[in-house]
Amino acid sequence: MRMIAIMIRILQQLRHDKRTMALMIVAPIFVLTLMSFIFSGIDYDPKIGVINAPLQFINNLEDHDAHVTRYSEFDAAEALRLSQIDAIVNFENGVPHIEMEGSDANKNKAVLMLIQKVNQEQITVIEPEITYLYGYEDMTTFDNIGPTLIGFFVFFFVFLIAGVSFLGERTSGTLERLLATPLRRWELVLGYLLGFGTFTIIQSTLIAWYSISVLDVMMVGSFGLVLLITILTAMVALSLGTFISAFANNELQMIQFIPIIIVPQVFFSGLFDLSTMHPWLQAVAPLMPLWYVADALKNVMIRGNGWDFISHDMYVLLGLCAFFMIANIVTLKKYRKI
Amino acid sequence: MSDYSLLFLLKERRKNLENKVDKNTTASPCIQISHVNRIFGKKQVLFDISLDIPFSKIIGILGPSGSGKTTLVKMIAGIDEATSGEVFVLNEKMPKLSLMNKIGYMAQADALYGELSAEENLYFFASMYNFPRTKKKQRIAEVLELVNLTEFSKLQVKQFSGGMKRRLSLAIALIHEPPILILDEPTVGIDPILRKSIWEELRRICENGTTIIVTTHVMDELEKCDSLGMIRDGKLIAVGSPAELKAASSSTTIEEAFLYFGGAST
């Protein structure tokens, strides 16, 4: 079986090329770890300077973990100018006036939230009881973007490595040499799918396992489904990468496809809230393979949904994979008509 | 190696007998190229080439770089297709997948997998042909021996010298014992001693029934061919044995003959 021979050869090549193998497994794990540190960070506690503030107000602020410092008007202005504090609350005749440092949008929001909370507490209301259909109270940003990130890193690294590998086949002349044998074009493309596919099963399993068990990203669904999604993701990336490599003449040109093909997918994958985008931009999202990946992974990992909820995404991904493979087989005609 | 070569010789003879039967039943040549034109975009690379190549001969295709030698042999190998005109190999129109089993092709650039060992490369290419598993191993050992690479069989190809890669490419072209062998500049980067032994080997393979097509611009190698086709600017300017070509142009070397025919065509 020629297909199997190609699969074995790809695995042999990977075995000899430890660096590439490490890149495909260690790099995603490394970056995911970094992102989990960054996005699981504890909430920011604003630094507030107060002038003439009543004690009650300061206590309220401190109850919410704010760092509060008393200042004279002159010192407060100076501290704000040097960005030592995020805001000044100045009580002029008992009316608070807030001056923000203002250079960091996140810090601005944190200050305003804090002030709002403190204000609300002064009007006593019956605190509503909050329950979560999906997720949980202290759900971190990383819990939310984790599933998307897993999908993205699997997609990105498989796209790159498979693309460069197939490109190498063109540039080194081995593709032409292979087509001087009775090998059929579809056997070559399927052989690649099998070879890298086998490897990506290992890769996807490791990445998914690491994210869930070690990084503790939220996971309430079935691990089997997560694996199925990531493997299908790898297959789409593989077929897209090998197909796209036809339009690159060297490795650098392959890298040039990253900003064109990979980066836009990140924006539309759901890492950023799509609902605030312009409607015609929202319409672009369903054209991105990663959008389906992220949707399926979130459904399983955060909402704990089963196959019925992700089957649509999965069929689309399967279709994309088949489409890119057929496109690749057709493109190979450039090298041999039959 | 001589004992071994003898064995090889006997084996090839046996195979040759089968080929001979085939040959007697058909009077047509092994390879028939008729009125082939090849145009890439706006550039015409080959102009109305017609050439018959008989069985069991070494045919040299010579010409300067860029004259269209590689394009011509690629058409015979079935990788490229004529824009107009036809190429027949063993009476069948190329390109045809089933015929690729019968052609051994050595490209101008070494098409090898650097991460794999010589043996793994051979095993992989052998798997592209319909081989019984046991025969595969035996055949790999044979061709490695033939190109003097047995002791390096486990070495990664990226550590090979240029000459070693050339030899491995040749071994790959020979792996499935093809009745037709197409070699695109096989001896580039190979030292004179090894070059001599490779040519001796080619002659031996040829005598055992294999038709060999070699492109080259090394003039002294041309004397070793049975027949020559001279290509210049995509046109076949002269065909004949080295002696015939020299006589026709009343020159003493092939080089002179080539200059004579090349000059006459312009």
C-alpha cells in the first residue's frame, strides 16, 4: 500500500527530526501555560487616592480590596501625574469628585466598578441570588478562552508543519520524483493525512490532557468528544496547510500565509466578542474553520453538551477537510496530469 | 564486487530473455517520440522533436544547459506531457500510470529525504512499486552494493556527500529493475573513478536488456553511448552513433561535431 508507505515515511521523518516534534508538542503547551498564568491572574485592585474622604467611604473601599491612600490636594495631583495611583476621589463640600489617571482602559473600568459597588452598598437593596446555567461564579478569562486556544494552537502548528513539510516535497524535487512512480495523486494526499494524522492524534491528546488536567481549564463535558474535535481540527489544518503550500515557493512564503490565513481566524474564532462587531463582519465568522472548532470545543468543555450540539460544527469541519484535500489533489495536476 | 556482479549479470540475463520475447513480437522501437512540441506559457521549449529509441541501447541526449534535454526526458518518464505530438513507450501513449512501473527515473536534482537513512529512502521508493515484501529487502541490498553504499546504508542522507547522494539516486532509479532507465545528468559531482565504474555498470545493465536514456553535457561520456541525439534551443539537430556523427561532420571529437551541427542549424 503506497498510502501506508507514505504514512510510515512521514512518521520516520518526524522521529528523526526531534526538533519539529518538540515544536508541535512542547510549543503549544508552553504558550498555553503562559496564557493560563496571564489570564487566570487575580482581579486588579485599584489604587485610590482620597482627599477629605469620610472614614466610612474609605472603609468601604478597603472592604473591596482597594489600596487607599490619604493625600493633600497637591500631593494627590503629583501622585496621579506620576501614575502612582489610578484615581483621586476628592470630597469637595461632601460631594465626591473623581479624577482618573486614565491611561489604562482596564484600570479605569476597575476603578469605576469599585466606586459603583461602594455606591450601591449605601442604598441597601435585597441582594439577588445568582445561579449559573453554564460556567461558575469565579470563572476566569482563561476558562472562557481556553477551549478556543486549544483549538487554535492545534490548528496553527499542524498547519505550519504540514504545510512546510509538503512544500519541502515540492522544493526538494521529491514530489516530482514521486510522481515518476505509479503513485496516484490522491494516494499522496491521503498518505499525508494518515502520516500527520497519526502524529496529531498524539499531539492533540497531549495538549488537551495538559490543558484540562494541569492548567485546570474548565471542563465539564466528555474528554472523548474534545479529542474528536481537536483531531478533526488537526485534519482541517493539515489539508489546508498542504493545499496552501502549493502557492508558496519557499518556507518564508509559507510563513507569509500566517497573517493572511491564521491571524484573521483568531479574531473570528470567538476569542473576541463577535456580537459587538459590525453585522457584515459577523457574517465573515462562519467562513472561518476555527470558528466551528471554537464553537464545538466551548459547547463540550464549558457547557458540557453532547454530540447533538456539536454535530453541525463537526460536519462542516469534515466537509472543509474533504474540500481542501480535493483542491490539493486537483492542484497537484500542475506536476503530473494523471 | 566482481563475484557479486556476475550473479547480478546472470539474474539480469534471465530477465532479459523475457524482454527479448516481448521485443520479437513487436517490431516497433522501445520509445517513439513523434512531432513533439512543448510550450510553457509563451515560451516554446521543444520544437517538433521526433526520435525513435531502440531496445537495449544507451542513448545520450546532449546539448547545452537550457536546451530542453530535461523537458524531453521528463516527457518520456511521464511526468510532463507534450503540448502537441505524442510519446509512446513500449507501444503505449505516455503519460500512463501503469507504464511508470517500467521506467526508472533519476532526476537532475537529488530527490532524497535528508532525514531518512539511505536504506529508509530505498525502502520508501521501493514501496511505490508493486513489490513482494521479501524481494524488496533483497533488492535494496543489491542496489546498495551496486552503487557502493552498503556500509553507509544506516547513515542519514543529509550527511552524505554530493557524490554519495547521486549514487543513492541512481540506486533508487534501479530499485524496481525497470526495463527503461532515464538518467538526467547522472554523473554530475561524481569523481572520475566512480564515474567510470558507473558507466561500466550502465553498460552491463544495458547489455542485459535495459534501454537507457542519459542526458549529459560531459563530452567524454558521449563516446560511451550507442547513439546520440543533439539538442540545441529545443530542436533536435542531429541523431546518430558517435562515429556516424563524427564522420558526417568530418570532425575528430564529439565536441567538434556538436559545434558543427549547432553552427549549421543557425
